[in-house]
Amino acid sequence: MVDSDNFCQLWLTCADKAGANKIAKTLLDKRLVACVRQIPVASDFHWRGKIQHANEIMLLMESRGDLFDEIEREVAKLHNYDTFVLEATPVTKISKKAGQWLKGELKNVR
């Protein structure tokens, strides 16, 4: 295990599989993320004064914090929600081989 190199996990919900696939492919093609996991989730949330329920696809993505703004711009172009929630969780430790893999797969902006 080694300290991370500004690695983060990104979380984003999408309305459906088609939208999730489009976002995943674009972010992978641009090397803004190294891996995207698609997880079906049931979401309950406040929206416009009411409690809403939706079946969505959660994208859990491996990336770096310095790529967040570029990722957010790409998501804004593609996402079918006007108000989407893209969140980053810092990774404080990562296995050595996984860290090497991420370094090699992500866009270098430094």
C-alpha cells in the first residue's frame, strides 16, 4: 500500500443505462477516468418541494482530483439532468500496482 497521487473516486448518478454508457465511454476515451463501474441504485431525494424516487445508474469512477473540472465540463455536455451531482472522494491509500496502473492510464495534465 502506498500514499495516493491525488487519486479520487468520483460518484455520479444517471437516469438510465444509455446515458451512463455515453458518459462512461466519453470519459474513458478522453482518459479522464481509468475505470467506470455501473451500479443500479434506487434513489430517494428532495426535488422541487417533493420527495422523489428514481431507479438510476450510479457511476463509480477512478481518477485524479486535478481532472475534476474537466470531467465536470464533459458531464455537463452529456448528462440528461439539468442538476446532476458529481462528487469526488479522495483516496488516501492505494495498493502499489493499482496506483501504478492509474498513473499510466490517466491523462497527464501536470
